[in-house]
Amino acid sequence: MGTTVLNSALFKPDDRLQKAAVDHKYHVKNGEQGLYVRRIQYFLYGMGVFHKMYEIVNNDVGPLAASERWSDMTSDLENAYYGNATSYGVWIYKDHYQIIGKGYQTTADDIVGVMTIRHMDAMAKIYFKVAPAASREQMTADAPNALKPAVAAGMGVGSGMLSRTS
């Protein structure tokens, strides 16, 4: 691993996201797949972004096409794929926190670039902690049905797993 910029338990161990934190050519965007995408999805879930998406999609509001049902989007989560669900989740997160490149952007986008991953890392250091792996079962049970696969996959840290602090 090169330079370590990300320091949260969630993002620090991931070489690909470390590169995204320092080099624009490593932006994470729609069409990518892998553990680094799973980490972003897990973060979005823990921050409540996917819950917000679930409400939006089920109520037929927001920029998603009516034909794009939540059940169709769960494949993103099941396959650690950065598809429409993840793109929309990133957009919601960036819009909420106004993560916008001043001087070259006027609105949020759906790309996890240098500013976004660094912001996510800072939030993860505040809001995520290492919990016993046994808590995964309860966290999975508490998740909405459509999100259970992503939560069940979880993010392991040593003998524990990451969970959102209250």
C-alpha cells in the first residue's frame, strides 16, 4: 500500500480506496465492482442513505424511473456492484453534505472521488465502531429485507465487525 490517507477502520485497509483519496484517476464510479465498492455501500447503509433511497423508490418520487424498483436495485448490494442504486446513494450523500467541487461543479454528482472518500472516511471515524461479530446477526435482522444481503456481508475488522454508533 502506498500513502495512507484514509484512517477509519472501514476504509483504511483498502488499497483501491487509498488511491481514490489521492489520485483523480482512481475515482469510483458506476460500472465498477469489488470489495472497495462493498465498503462504500456498507458506509452508505450505516449512514442511513439506503433507508432514504428505499423510502424514495417505494413512494415513486425522486429522479429514479418508476420502472426501476428497489427489488431490481438490490443486485448492486448483493454483488458489490456500483450500479444505479449505489450511484443514487452516493448522489444523495454528496447532495446532503454539499460535497461539490467548487469552481467546476454546481451540483453533486454520483462519483466517489478524492473529496468524497475523504469526507466518508472522516464520518466513518466518528460514526462507526468495531463491534463483536455476533452483533452481525442482530444487525441483519433489524435491516429492511432488501438490505439484508449487504448487511449480512458486513465489514469484518479482526474478530469483530463494523457497526454504526448511536
